[in-house]
Amino acid sequence: TYVVIASFYETLITGINGQDGAYLAQNLIQKNFKIFGILRRGSTPKNERLLKLKIHNKIEYLRCDLTEHQTLQYYIEKIKPNYIYNLAAQSFVQYSFENPFNTFKVNFEAVLNILETLRKTNLKKCKFYQASTSEMFGNVVKNNNKLINLNNRFEPVSPYAVSKLFSHHLVKLYRDSYNLYASTGILFNHESPLRGNEFVTKKIVENLVNQKFKNGPVLQLGNIDAARDWGHAKDYVESMVKIMEQKKPDDYIIASGKLHSVREFFLIVAKYLDFQPKFIGKGFNEICIDQISKKVLMKISKRYYRDNELFNLKGDSSIARKKLKWKPKYTFKKMVKEMIDTEIDQ
Ligand code: F7E
């Protein structure tokens, strides 16, 4: 049961308890939007990130599996949202190699379900946002001095990336064929204290803080020479809002334009925590020791290597910066510092 409050800005967010869903809800609540959040069915609803941001009781929750066509259509027809942000996804790239079926179901079928509902219910005024991803480009740019832009080809290298690319094309198809307002944000990696702990940035921060203060176990990582263009999720959800403010639907690249390796990220965190890290050995035998305590801080584990790797990615967001007037507030250093300080305070 839920109450529909008459407001101009009814907004439906899928993936409401994810990192981006939580920050987006916070952002829109501050702008007086009425937020409906779809939560997956299950005995215990998950809303821990919304609790952390203290917005859990400002959201109207709807329980629904995104691939259930009838339920979703029922909710959408009832609410008649002005905006739908589709942020729900199986977003862990490594897991997509192990379970491509589930990855496709959530990342593709759900998008088809929402778009079909919008087409059938003739909700033309509703604006739809799809969370596309830099992963769709794969290793298309070999020279890491070059920034990726919308003229580059898509060359996905994981089931996750393929599923997202399917949906990306689907959005364009619905936009062009049925005149729906459907936009995408091709977001490069974005992190924050709310990042899930299976992703490499949060995994490193959480582990090293535990090693520092709680005698936690050695960190095990995969390919530490992979590099990414990392921004802050709070800045990136602001770009989503701006994309939806545009008169015409379109696709936008959102990125910082700067590249850092996993090794570099690890070193920054280790040094911030006053370790004296030193790498020894090569390949799978490489380890990192703390020169003060002589303890091993990190070792390489084959387990975290992927069946196919995306080596580096750096995006050109100049169009978004110009057209949307989007400007990130966080620098890379400020984001890493915030992640570490929050982890220490927990
Ligand atoms: O990996 C390497 C790993 O899992 C980053 C998702 O939000 O961003 C994210 O995807 C890099 C990769 O993120 C470990 O091989 C080394 O090269 O943090 P990640 P991701 O795969 O880039 C894009 C834009 C999305 O759309 C995704 O949904 O770090 N790496 N050692 C490791 N990665 C993990 N997770 N764990 C390790 O131990």
C-alpha cells in the first residue's frame, strides 16, 4: 500500500538502495521531488544505504521484481511518474562471467519491461533515464593518452558490458521509434563511502583500515595494473538530474578524464594510513610489505583475475560539461580521502 501525493515531480527509482540510487534519492529529496523506490522482493527489505543517509523514511517503497511485467505496469500506471531512473543492475563485472543468465535478466529484460510499459501505457510525458556504462567501450582505445568519446566503437569484454550495451541500443530504438523521452548516461567508474565492498576501491579501503586498526587479514587483489577513470558518485548522480532536465533526450559521457591504476589507488590508501608500502616480486608472486612492521599488506590472488580484462578507460565528458553545465566537485584525492575517513569512523 502507498499514498500518492500530488506533486509535480513524482520520480520512480529502481535500484534505490544501491550507491547511486541512494545518492540520487538524497539529491532529489533536497529538490522536493516525491520519490518512489523499487525494492526487490525478499523477506527483509534492504535499505541500509538509505538509512545511512537518513532518508529511509522519506521514500515510498514498492516491492517488485523488475522482470514482472504486470506488477511494474500496475505501479507505473498508478503513480504516473514524471521521471523514471533505471539504476537497478547486476553491476559486478566479475560475477557476470559466472552468472550471465542472471546478469542479462536484470540488466536487459528489466529495461525492456520498463520501456514496453511506457510505450503501452502511452505515458509520453514520463522521462526515462538508463544507467549505461563505460564498460560498453571495452578496450577500444589502446593508447591510454586518448579519451573515449561517443564516436568510439563499442567493444564490450564482459557479459555485464554486453547486457548493458543491449539495453543502451534498446533505449535508442524506443526513443527513435516511439518518440519516447529516453536518455542514457554513459558513466565511468564512480565511487564513494557507499560503494559495495566487492568493488576494488572500497575493498582496498576497508581492508587496509582493518589491517591498521583491527589487525585484519592480508588483502588479496587481482590485476593491480588495470586502471580506471574514477569519479565520485555524488557528482555523477547530479549529472543524471541534469540529463533529465534537457528538452531533448540524448546520450552523454560522464567521466573525470583522469586515469589511475589499482596499484596507485592502493599506494595512496596505504600511505594515508601511515604504512610504508613496498612491492616485491612479479606477476602472481608479487606482494606488498609494510617496511615498518615487515607485515605483508597485499598479495596477488588468481581468484580475482577476470576471464577477460578491460585494461584502462578514460572518458571525454566535454559535451556534458558544456551542454549540461555539469562540473564535478570532488577531485580524485578528495574522494579517496573521504572514503578512508568514513571507513575509520565506522
Ligand atoms: O574493478 C581490478 C579489476 O570491480 C576495477 C562497476 O561499477 O565500473 C565498475 O566496474 C578494476 C578491474 O569495477 C581486484 O580487474 C584488481 O580492472 O572496482 P571494479 P569495474 O569492473 O571497473 C563500471 C563503470 C561499471 O559499470 C560496473 O558496474 O580493478 N581489480 N583486483 C579488482 N577488482 C575487484 N573487484 N576486486 C579485486 O580484488
